[in-house]
Amino acid sequence: MLLYSVRRLLSSVLVLVASSVLVFAMAAGTADPLAVYRTRQPPPPPEFFIAKSHEYGLDQSVPVRYWHWLVNIIQGDFGKNLDGQAIRPELFHRLLVTGRMVTAAMILAIMLAVVVGVLTAVRAHKFSDYFFTTIAYMLIALPVFWFAVLLKEFVAIRFNDLIGKQVLFTLGEQSPAIDTYAHGWELWTDRLGHLVLPTISLAALSFAAWSRFQRASMLDVMNSDYMRLGRAKGLPYRKVLIKHGLRNALIPLTTVVALGVGAILGGAVLTERVFNWHGMGDYLINDGIGQQDTNVILAWLMLSAVFVVLFNLVADLLYAVLDPRIRLS
């Protein structure tokens, strides 16, 4: 197990280094930090652009810029934005905001996918199977932002009117300035009310796709020889289904969930725009792409790449837990 983990860890480091090269190449080739100055009237003199290029390190070659950036990233320094402020404090603050939504959405999506996937596989070609299949395909067909708008207009507003007070919030990650006067349970209750709709919006589409994978995997496992052998030995059906069937059926879902982290992060960008959250998505759109700030874009992309590689590493380790035979591969 130790050797298997070390091999997977080394391969993840190599993937992360390759990702850093691609991320830097894309950001350096598209973003222009001096674009905001080029549109001024009258335009600044050439000496101004020369000085700014030297300040931002744009007068150096791309390999040299990449090396300096990589060394700083390894040390935890994401550089400064165009206003001269350090990126790391703001980036990690935004990460905590987005992390609440993404973590809750992934937990909810995985739990629903496993339950619905097993249920539809056990009751294949019956009413419950057709019902959840229809719901899944409808959710897969819906764009993230449109589904979020539907939740705001037809769920939050009507539910709040029904109970006579505002419990589900449609804007922001918390009430304005609540952290200046509220603490503990009161603060987290408010944040929970703001978290419900974005979590459902982000989790629903992932759950729909993941439940289909879980159903197909469970059906394949249920038709295997060792499942029939367990039943022939007199083991209870529920024990065979959960202990032997579900454990092996979770392996494909683990792969899909690990690969779906990137989609979750991309969906979080759109979800934050709809619900006006000031998280990672807002930071990328407004401070990064909107200002063509290379350092902000690089920090966001690199942090996202770290999470994608990290989740795939965790998935590789979970393979060995779910099926010990994989350790030898």
C-alpha cells in the first residue's frame, strides 16, 4: 500500500508541474496587464509602458517569467495584483466562501447519487426507476444558471411567502455586515440560509449524471458471479448487496466524482454569478479576467488545478481501499 501511494503521489506531482506549464502559457499568451493603459486618451508615453513592463516583469522571456512564478508559487507567494496588493489573503478568503458551497454540493450530490443509483438498479424497469431516470435526464439537460434562476423565482420566494418569513436567501453568501455584530450560531445560521439554494443548484446537475453511472455500475455488479455465489451460500440479500455489491460498484463512481471536480468548480463560477456570491468565481471574473490581471488568473487556475489533481490522487488511493487487487497494478 505504501509503495502504491508513493507512486501515485509522484505521478500527481508530475501532472501538477505539467499543469503549471499549461496554465502559465495560456495566461501569459492571452492576458495583457497593460491593456487598461492602452485605451486612455491621450495615451501614455512609450516610457510609461517600458517602466510598467519592467515592473510587471513583462520585459523578461516567458521561460524566465515562468521560473520566477513557479518558485514563488512553491513558496506560497501568488504575487500581487495590478493595484499592488498581495493576492494570497484575498484568494484564500474567497476560497473559504466558495469552499462552503462546493463541499456541501459534493457531499449532497454523492449521497443522492449512491442512494438513487442503488435504488434504481435494484428496482430496474419499475416505476421508481423510470421516475428517477426522467428527473436525471431533465436535470442533465438544464443549464446551471437557468436552474439556479428557477430555484430563486419558484422555490425561494414562494417558500418564504408560505412560512411568512425569509429563510431561503437569494443574494450573497451572508447578510450584509452580519459578521460585525453576529457571532457563533447566529452567524452560521444566516450563512446556512444563504447556502441552501446555491448548494442545491450546484449539486443537482452533478447528482443527475453521477446517479446514472452508479446505476449502470450497480447493474453490472448485480449480474456478476460472486453476487450469485453469495446468495447461493445463503447470505442475506441486503448483506450481499451492500457489503459485496456496493463496494465494487463504487469504484467507477469514484473515478467520475474525481474527474467531475473541474466541472463542479466551473459550475460554481456560474452559480456565484446568479446568487451574487463573492467567492472564487467572482474573483476570477471581476478581478482576473475583467482587469486582465495575469497574476490573479494564474492564481485561480493553479489553485483549481491543485484541487483537481488532489481529488484524483484521493480517488487513486480509494481504489486500493475498495479493491485491494488494484494495489498491485
